Amino acid sequence: PKMAATRDDAEITRAIAEVGALRSAIATERQKNILKGVFDDINGSTAVNLLDYGLDSTWSVSGDTFTFTLPSDSSTCVFSVNNNKLERGTCGVSGLSDL
């Protein structure tokens, strides 16, 4: 039982880092595009490709929607790319709800 809680904490911490990496990559790409005179919005497929190492298997991506699923209890947290930002939607994962 104690090990399960530790594993969940590790998965949530990794998810927090991946959300931060996605947000940073989107902001950086947006700034690069502005300097080039390109003002198109960044979508989900572009955002995924900006990450050097991709997302781990706890994530699924569909269009502009990113869903994190906690393996231990299948609770989810949904994020979407909207107006060049990664925004949190519905979230049932304790620890990710304040992102």
C-alpha cells in the first residue's frame, strides 16, 4: 500500500514536469513564429512535436486535447491547447488540479 502511494506521487510529479515542458515549448515556439512574422496558432500536434522526448504512456493525445491517466486508479486530467496556451480542463487527479 505504501509503495502504491509513492508510485502515484512519482507519476503525478512527472506529469507536472511534462505540463511545464509543454507550456514552455508552446511559448518558445510562439515567440519564434512571431519573430518570423508567422502568427498562426499552435495546435496540439505541433505542441507534441516540440518536445524532444515526447510524452510517456500515461498521456493520450487527440487533436488539441491531452489527457493524463493515473495508472493506479484511471483518474484523468484533461488539458487542451487553446490560443497558444495549454489550459487545464476537467481534472480528477489530486495534485494536478491546481495547474
